Amino acid sequence: MFQNLFAALVPAITLFAEPPLLPASSSPASVGLRVERDFVAAQNFSDAPRWIVLSSGSFRALRVIAPHSGEVWTCSEDCLWDVELQVADTDGGALHVSQSVALYGALESGGQTLWFGESPVCWVESEGALEPWFSGSSGDAPPAPLHVPVIRPSNRPDGDRPPPIDHKPLPPF
């Protein structure tokens, strides 16, 4: 039993050597998260506590991570299905909650570290670079850009008018 616990703690401890600087806020990440097949590890680098909110359907569980400490939760791969995680803090007297991260989606990222900071966006560390993470679980991806049709002027001198529209009936279904 101690060997299994040690095997789960070693990757978690070596994973969180130092938090990176997040591109969006130019501040260090405050929480690192790693999801593996047999454990979920979180490390709090800040001077204040952070709350981990685990939810599945209407069920919610809160776990507090003390300042400059970490937690490792052992689990099976099956327990990661339909579980989402958020990081919350009360820095500056206001509640800040990160986007929801599907734990199984984080597992499929291949053990990459997810970083949480001041903004609600979560970042994934991939080959030494940070990129925004969108697990697709809660519609957290940025909205698709809208397509706005633009009328191109014709080569004629009065090219500032739209092209004529032919009044044709629609084809049958």
C-alpha cells in the first residue's frame, strides 16, 4: 500500500517545481493540476487558500488546499467520467472561479499540467509553452467569430452600389 501511495506522490511532487508566468496576466500561476489514470494532484503556490470544486451532475464537493501545499487524491480511471473541476479563491475580497475542466478530458491530454491563475481561463503546459485549455465540457471554448458578409464594389464607375439581385424562385426540395 505504501508503494502505491509513494508511486502516486513522486510524479505529483516533481511535477510542480515552480509555477510558470501566465501569458494573459503576466503573473505566476497559483494552482497546478495534473490528472493521471490513478490520481489527481493539485498544488497551491499562492499565499492564500484555494478551493477545489468537484462536481458531477447536481453533486458538488469542496476541498481546501492550504497555501504552499498540495493534495493528491487517488482514484480509478472510471471515477473521472462526468466529473468537472473548478478552482476558486477570494483574493481581493471577491470570489473568483475558474472555468470548468472535465477531468477525463484532462486525462486525455496525456498528463500535461493545467495551470490556474487570476483569470478564469485555464492554461495547459505543452512542450514548455502555455496555451489556453478548453476541454469542451461546459461550452467554455471561445465563441466562434461571426461571419459578416461584405459587399465588394464592382469595376464600374458607380461601384459603391451593391450588385443587382436576381428575383429567382427557390429550387424545390
